[in-house]
Amino acid sequence: MNITIQIDGELTEADKAILRALAGDAPVAPGAMPSIGEAEPVIKDKPAPKKPGPKPKPKPVKEEAPEPEKEEKPEPEEDTEANPVEQAVARAAELLQSGGVDQVKGVLAELGVSRVSQLKPAQAEEFLKKLA
């Protein structure tokens, strides 16, 4: 059996005694080999310091210009009488909740549409008249 040992550095007397014993060149006397606690401390090379990574670029700070205060215009109240389609949708919803599904479907079939929201304003007015 062949054992190859590569040594990178100087050996202590304890290291040399261990190698001689392993090689079988010299018998080791019981007191010749130091115990683990008595062996000379091995000084390991310090690892190279880590290189810092690239520094993150600072994001440009956007200066927020104060927004000019806008005068709040009151939103025009939707006049339900002005929008018959919305009136028709609301009326159909009421009828559907109260069980008037057949009535709503019958009027929609007469007008030739499948949904109340698809009604044109003139059809919505007619829809409302037929449901009244």
C-alpha cells in the first residue's frame, strides 16, 4: 500500500513523529508522541477578505412639486329620468328580486334583446311602459 502525503508548510516535531510512525520507519515510544492537547497549535492562514460587491446606485430623489389645488366641481347628479336605460336596469333588478323573471324576459323578447343593459334609450322607455 502506498500513501502519498503532500505537505504545504513546515512540520512540527509532533508532525514528524506521527509521519515516522505511519511510515513504519521508527517505533514511537509511548511518551514521544504528544497528546492532542500538548501539540503545537497550527496557525491557519486567514482567508482573504471578501471583496465588497458593487455599491447600489442611489436612486434620484424626485422632488414632488406641490399640485395646484383643483376646485372640486360638483359632479352632476345623474338624473334617472334623463337616462331611461339606467331606469330600466334598476326596474328589472327590482322585478327579478321579487320573482318577476318571466315578466322581464317576456318584455325583453318582445323588444328583441337578451339583456336590459343592451336596450337603446327608446327601447328602455318602451320597456318601462310595458312593465308599469
